[in-house]
Amino acid sequence: MKLLQNFPSLPDAARRTNRLFVFFTVLLVMLAGMVSSVSAQMAAPKRTVVHPGRLLNVRTGELRANQAIVIEGDKVVQIAPSSEVKSAAGDTVIDLPEATLLPGLIDMHTHLTFDLNSLGYQGLSISTAREALHGARNAKRTLEAGFTTVRNVGAKDYADIALRDAINDGDVIGPRMVASGPALGITGGHCDENLLPPAFHLQGDGVADGVEAVQHKVREVIKYGADVIKICATGGVLSKGDDPNASQFTLEEMKAIVADAHRLGRKVAAHAHGAEGVRWASEAGVDSIEHGHLMDDAAVATLKKNGTYLVPTLFLGEYMEKNIEHSDVPEYSKQKMRDVAAAMQKNVKKAFDAGVKIAFGTDAAVYPHGLNAGEFHVYVKLGMTPLAAIQTATINAADLLGPKFKVGMLEPGKFADMIAVDGDPTKDVTILEHVKFVMKGGTVYKNEYGK
Ligand SMILES: [Zn+2]
């Protein structure tokens, strides 16, 4: 009975049906309006069109006038003669008539969360959170210097992964980061923490010894966000108690690291100075040797044979020759720094002459962030043409990163990452130390040319 009482009388039901009909009709009309406005947006997406004085093709060295680069969202969609690109209502037009435009630069070896004074004993007082904030400052400086992508190879407690994610989320201004998390290394090696006596049990985040342990560590850093695996194949300069000439991981350990990293879609970058460590890392299949400053002829030949990239990091040597005495280089590292700085150019030149593949990298942190482009003139001094030097920081670096990163060249489908400078950097590469316009992903971060 109750049911019947609650059942609406017929006229009521009709009114309600009528109201429902009106409601759904209105809803349909609104939805149709939304769909048509979405399709209108899809038909005419917002574009940015850049008209540089000259466009440098970094693959060929050709400089072309009267080119237009058309950007939709964060990607380049078209590059064509300006006369063939019709401007549409709502386009953002950027005219740079005095400038030479080229792809954003790539530094394959940075430590954005570190500064020179975060090394040694004074560095022990700096929290990871503070390092991440140093990283935010350094990321902005690096981007404004024209480096729209960096490969960050080593940070404490995943501060680099946090920084990468903050940049990607738009919380912090900086370059695209391909980040490693903590570098893997042996107990007591270059990538361990060797500053405190045993009672403190201080150990680097990436320490692993033996095949099973290194496999576990590779999987662990990938679990926490590593895009690339950084390992320490030999001793280093800015670490206490180790020898840059001595190899550290064994050949078997490095083979296990490379096998797991590659299977999981990550490249491997190996810090290596000494000749044996360079050879072992290359034979193990790492994708790049970082530094290579104490290589012998056999090590150079091994890189050439295996197609292993060398990331030279040479400008730090010039910087240190001038600044070491009043720098924050720890006392225990000063002699090692002098010895390595004295040898690095000669040994890396052998690799240049042998035709080893070179990707641009600086070790920024060992000298102030933002001076990264100082690296170029050293490559030219050692015999590279300016164009070849520019290629190390664009197409070569992009090749070493891998195609999924879509950087290093201005062409349809790649990220709209570009810089502009006065003059012709293929004649004078030091022009790249004075970048006046920076765009990353279609957003302008610096424009000293005005509009
Ligand atoms: Zn480094």
C-alpha cells in the first residue's frame, strides 16, 4: 500500500517527464557547443612563429635567411621559407632579425644540485633539501645560458629527480633534465662518502659491491626515477683517499650493470679517468665515458672500436688552473686536480684525432653553473671546427641521449628548444657564451632582443 501511495499520479509523472526532456535537451545543446568549440581549437591551435635573421642547420652548417619556425604547443611543426608560412589570427610572432637561431644546447655532464662548496667537509653540513634549492637556482642559470637540456649525472638522495620533476611540473625554471639519481660505485670509491671515521657509518647512496649488489642497485635507482645510470669506473679528483688512475668496479660488475640498465631502457655513463677503467667500461658496453683524462692509446683505440662516446669536461681544467688556490677545492684534492688538469687536454686530443665520438659535457658544479659554454673554445683549441664543437652539444648529445628525448635539432616533431645569438657561431664559437634568446618547449625564458 505504501508503494502505491508513493507512486506519482499520472499528470505528475507527465510533468516530470516533460521537465526531464527539457533538461536533457539543454544539456545536449551545451555539450554540442563544447564539442564544437573544442574542435574549433583543434582546427586552429595556437601557434608561435619565429623569424630569425639566420637559421643554423647544425647538421650541415648551412645558414639560411628568411626562414620561419612554426611551433604548436611545445613542438616544432614546420620550418619553411617565411614567404610560405601564412600568419593566422592569434599567432604569436617573434622577430629576431639580427640574430642567428640554433637548437638549444645540451650539456651531458652537470651536477645542478652541487656547488664547489658542497664538496669536502663543509658539504657535510648541507641538507639534501638545501641542495635541491641550490639546484633550483643553478637550473635557472643553466637554462638562461642557453642549455635547454642537461644530463645530470650524480646527486645526493635523489635531489636531482625532485628537481627534474619540479621543472617538469612548472614549479621551477630550468632545462629539461635527464637525471641519474645517486651514482653507483664501490665501497671507498669515488662515488662513496669517504670523509668520516668508521663510527659514523657514512656511505654513499649508490654504493654496491659484487654482481648481485650492482644489479639490485641499478633496479633501485630506476625504481626511484633514474633516467640514466651513472657509475664510477675509476677513482676521481674531488673524492678523498682514492686514485684517479685506479679502476674501481670490476669488468664483471660493469657488464652486469650495463645488461640490466639496457634491458630496462636506460643508458650508462661511466666516470673514468685511468686507462684500465676506461677500457673495461667501454668493453662492458657503457654508452659514454665521462672525463677520460688519463687515457692511454689503447684506451682511445677501445673507445673508437666500440663506438663509445667520450664526454670530455675540459673547461674545468682551464678554470682550475686560474682559480684553484682561492677555490673551495678541498686540500686533499688539490694535487690530484693539478695532475689531472695538466694531462687532460693532451689525452682528450688523442681521442679527437682518432675520431672517437664526442658529446659535450662540462661537470658544471666544479666551476660556477651558467659558464657551461666555456667548454666550446677548448674543443676548438684542440682541433675541432666550431661547427663540430656545436654538434657535440646538439646532434651528438641527442644521439647519446637517445631518440625518445626529441632534442638537439630543429625539425618537425622535436621540442621547440632554441637559442639565438649575435653573429656566426660557426666562425667564432665563443659567441655561444653570450646567448641572448632562450626558448624551451615553445616558452620564451630570455629575450634580450625585445619583441
Ligand atoms: Zn661529474
